[in-house]
Amino acid sequence: MEKKILVAVDGSLYSFNAINYLSRLFTDLENVHIHLFCVVSNTMGQAGREWLNEGEILSVASPETRKNLQTAKRFMNEATLQMAHRGIAPEQVSTTVQFNRMSPAKDIMQEARKGMYDALVIGRRGLGRLEKLIVGSTSATILDICHDVPVWIIDGHVDSRKIILPIDGSPNSLRAADHLGFILDGNPHAEITLFNSEAMFAGKDKINPQEFYQQWGEEWCNDHLIRPDSLFHAPEQILLEHHVPAAKIHRLSTKKGFNPSSQIVRQALIDGFGTIVMGRRGGEIAKGIFKGVSDQVIATAEDVAVWIVG
């Protein structure tokens, strides 16, 4: 099945980081389509803008806005060429450059939902540049409002194809495994490590299979969630059902650490993982930044891609 990936770009180095990451992850694979999407801000007032087409908006745009539009289009051409050099054929890449209709974040989310994309990819300015997250950057806004499309945040230049999937026995971690398996179906490049530490199980009870019935069904849950090793076995089984080779799936467990987010980031750094894949709990949505585990990982991880599912 073809994977549809939406990439929000702005012509910056950070956008090229996202493009380079995708090129390395999907090189020489035909079952992926990547759509590059750029929103160009203009100085025209909001009132009445929704009634105008792009040509009409351009006719009253400022010289600076017109220049930005042309720059964005040149970036799209260059990005398409770069991806072609890295094994993503031009026919697998499409582009859109448009003026903002709402805010950039809302325009991007509208496109993600309308196009029914499997993932939304954003390059960010990274840690320390963390102010961008605090004051409400496009990345942070999208993370705050987007819970129906998985979001991939690309920080820095990521070369490693090694992927770490933190697991804690929750439905959210299985959903993350399901998304990862779908994306990697037919991909021979990536290596996946299922990771758990005691910090992730702080205050948790044993896995309750009934919590998983709605999505995976009672029979599947009874087969794979009531085993002694179900913590690892269940996400492993999901990956196998997506045709991820067993030889590409590894297990890692540790008793070190007290804070789940810092333990995940530390392990990614020590073992050279390029991607962290996480499920997000519903409760994290209302906790605000730095409160939920996934938010803390995003805030502290550098030179790595973080996929947030849910």
C-alpha cells in the first residue's frame, strides 16, 4: 500500500533536514508519495481573502510577497531534484505553494486532513531554539491541535536509520507500533528496537487485554496480550504483521533511570538512534508542554526525528 507523506516546508535549512531524512528513509522505494507543502504569508487583510483565488491575491500582493512566492517555488524545484538524486523519483513527489488562508499551522492541518495523509512531517529549529516551542511556533501549534494525523518532527541532520520504539504496555504504544509497521512495510533499510525501562512502568498495573479489544479484537488480544512477554511480544507481532522482518526487530530492557522521557532521549543518544516513535496519551493533550512524556522528549531530543502518534 502506498504511503502518503505531507511535508510542511518553508525553504529553510530545517526544511532541507526533513527532506534529507525522508530521502534516506525511503530511498529507492516505490510505495511512497511525498507532497511538499508551503504556505507563503501575505500582508493582505483576512477579510474577504477566502473569496479570492491565488491569481487575484497575487495581483494585489506586495513586491516582498511576490518575491517570497517565487523563492518558495524555486525551493520546491530544488527539493524535488535533491530527492531524485537520493532515490525518490520525481513522479513520487508533488508540490503545492499557496498563500495563507488562515494561520500557517491551520492551513497545514487542513491540507493534512483533506489529503488523508499517513504522516505530517515538519523540520524544526531545535533545542535551545526551544523558545520556538514555548511561544507557539508552527510546530508546537500543530502538535497541540493535531491528534488524528501522526506528526514527525525532524530536528537537525539525521543520518541513522535505527529506530527506537518505547513501549509501556499501553494501547498508545501499540498504536505507535502499528503506525511504524505500516510505514516500514516493504522497507529493507530500517532497524527497530523495542525499548522499555522500569521508569516507564512507574505506577502502572499489568496489561489489561480488554483495553485493547476495540482496536485489535478480542481474539488477537487473547493470543498476544496474556503472555509472560506480552510487553514486547504484542508490538513485535504488530510489526511482523506489517511484514517487518523478524531479524530487523530487537528488544532492549533496562532498570536504569527514573524519568521516562530522559531515559528515552539518553538511550537514543547512546545507541545512535535516528528516530524515536511514541504514542501520545489523551491526558497529555491537556497537560501542556513539558508535562507529558512525549512533549518532554520533543523538548529535549536533538539531532533526531520524533514521531508522535495520537
